[in-house]
Amino acid sequence: MISKVFENWVLKFVSLAFAVVLWFFVMGESRMEVTYVAPLEYENLSNDLMIANEVPTSASIRISGPRALQVNISPNDISLGIDLKGLSAGVTSFKRLEESLNIPSGLKITRISPSYVDVKLERIRDRDVPVRVVLTGEPAPGFIVKSFKTITEKVAVSGAESELKGVSEVVTEGIDLTHVQESFSQAVAISYIGNYTDLKETKTVEVQVVLQPDPDYAPPLPAEETPETETEAASAERKETK
């Protein structure tokens, strides 16, 4: 029995080895498609320019090829670079994004979404604009607002040149005056949200609010007793006397 097992053992070993090699060959040659999500990186942008449109931050990439090569790809190693070096203000369309991908020979990119990217570049500009104070609520009865002002009259807004042309002022967050009876000064945040512009440095301003007595204010008169109230009081007094 045992002798039959070891009979022609060389031939059996060669057959086993051939079967293993054939299995690896078949597995390696079997093709598969894998979809990766790769970050889109915008590189070498000039310091005096900025991207002034909505651009994708990632791309879906479908890669086809032998399984043996696919398993060697790490999703962390895949990224798409868009080179903005030397570009001036305007819109540039980037196509054939797959050319910036470095993948092993034998693999093929079958699909990229988006297939192209339009990048709008604009010059970065600064502009000083006035700050408008926003007051809410009413002071305590008998008081009115005499004046209010910001210590810093203007602040700088920075960003895309085209959007900056439409920025004429910024406003503060609301300052609540409800029941306030005296003048005060406080730091208030500036409320500003731009698409491609932002406050350059100053985020808050100091606001001074001055109150004064209202010259037209007439305090309410004490409530007068009604006849019914007088009668009830007199009746109660008579009962106590009895």
C-alpha cells in the first residue's frame, strides 16, 4: 500500500508543482475591475491668484487589469494632480486626467469621473469697507439711543477680484439693547460670509453705544382706585369695627 503511494513520486511531484504554477497563472491572468476614489490636488498655484469656482476635490477612477497587478495597488497611493503652474487669471479646462496617474504597466483606466475639470483663477485683491452696526431691541423705558459708533470704522476684505467689487460694507452681529439703561462699550463679531472673499484680519470691532434720557418720555400715572374698590374697602372697615 505504502509502496504504491511513493510509486512514481517524481512524476507526481512534477504534476503537483505544475498544477500550482498553473493556478497562479490563471489567477494572475484573470481580469478584474476595481473602482477607487482618488483625491484631486491642485498644485503650484501662484500666491496672487485663487480658485474662484466650485471644483471637485476627488474623482472616481475605474481600473481594469490582471488580478495579480490589482492587489498591489493601494488606494492611498492613487491621487490626481492638477498643475496650475504658470497660469494667469481666467478659466482653464483640464482634460485627460489619467495622464497624471502613475499605475503599473498592464493596468488600464476604463473610466474617470469627472472626465475633465474647469478651473477659474482670479486675482486676489484687498478692499477696505465701512462697518455698519446692527442694534436690536429697545432700551429701558425712559431712555433712547443718542449715538453709536465703531472704534474701527473700516476693515479689510480680501479675495476674488470680481466678488470684491460688490462688497460695499460689512455688518456686526446684533447688539441687544433690551432693558439697557446706561451707555456701554463692547467687542462685537463682524458677520460676513462671502463665497470667495473673507475678512482679511479684523474679525471683531469695539462698539460704543451712548444712551440718554428720553425728553418725550412720560412715566405712567399710578392706577386710580375705582368706586367698586372704595366700596369694598369701606365695607371691610365696617366689618372690622363691628
